[in-house]
Amino acid sequence: IVDADDPLRVRAIEIVGRLGGLDAVEPLMAVLTEGGEPSGVAARALHAIAERHPGSALRERLVVPYREALAAPDESERREAAAVLEALGWQPGRDEAAARFWIAQRDWAMCAQVGNPAVPELMAVLEQDEPEALCGAAGALSAIGDLCAWDYVAALIGHADATVREAAARVLGQLAARQPTPARKEQLATELSPLLRDVDERVRIAAFAGLSPLGDVGLFALLAG
């Protein structure tokens, strides 16, 4: 498994994983840190070995550093850690580590299922500038329904990308519907009314739909004004 020929290494790692001996753990751990295809195959081989030796505490030894790496500052490192954890057969729970895992995997629906522990992680995503991630994180926050996210989502109203503005309008409307107080309705009207004149038709439609918590009378008054 230390051969310079990657295809040969991959084949050797697969065989070692099937044999399932604990003596292969250290060499496989060394491959695991390299990245690339051999690393992924090594992770699956280690998973297979851990399955054969459930009482060896091997799985936890393998999982801990990669679970911690989900909080790394570098996005590529976080994605790699999530890929290794998946190959190791790690089962995310409902905590911040799980939220980081699903964010790294870009699985926003699963992240939303984590619930409130995911909120701080999702709000951190809203401070980035990747449109796909912004839309996904905003949607997950809407599904969770935590109104603490309001200001973070509202900050996306002026984003240069129309898909982000559209998502922000939709999510603010959904959040306001969860707490349709007069103050929240007024806040919603303030945030979304500029988008009714947006250059992008999809954004205008989303803003109009997002204002539905105002009710027909409130919406008429806003449009008349």
C-alpha cells in the first residue's frame, strides 16, 4: 500500500480491508492523511476493519480527528473530513458536529433536521458569499424556524446575486409567518418592499409572496403607499 502506482495501491488497500487485520491499521492511517483516491479507499478499508473488531475502540479513534476537522477554517479541509467520515460509516447525530457535516456535504435538508443546534453553524454560512450555500443555508434556517436568523437573512436582501435575493425574500416571509405580530409585519414590509421594484422578475414575485403575512389589507396598504 506504499507503492507509487496509485491503481496498484488502491487494489492493495482494498485487499487489506477485506482481510480485516488490526495490524493494517497504522499503514492505512498513514494513507488516510494523504488525500486523493487512496485516502478514500483507505477510509473504507478502515471502516471494514472496525466492523470486524467492534470492541477495539478503533472506530472512535478514526472518527475523532475528522469530526474535529469539520470545524476547520478551510472549506476544502472540512469537505475532505466529511468525505472521510462518510467512508468510515460515521452516523451524524443531532448536534453541531452533525450540522457541520451536512453543511460540508451541502445537504441542507439533512442539516435542517438537526434542528436548533444547527442554527449557529447555518448563520455562519450566511456570512460567506457563495450563492448556492447562502440559498441553502437560508432555506435550512427557514425549515428550522428560528427567528434569531432574521437579521442574517435580511442582510442578503441587497446581495448582487438575484437567486440569493429571491431566497432571502421567501425565507423572511416564512419566518414572519411563524410570528405574525404587528412589529414583525412592519419589519417584513420594511425589508421586502424595496424588492417589489427589483430588476429581476423572480425576486419581485418572491417578495410579493413573502409579504403574504401582511394579509390582503396590509398588502394593499403597502402597495397603495
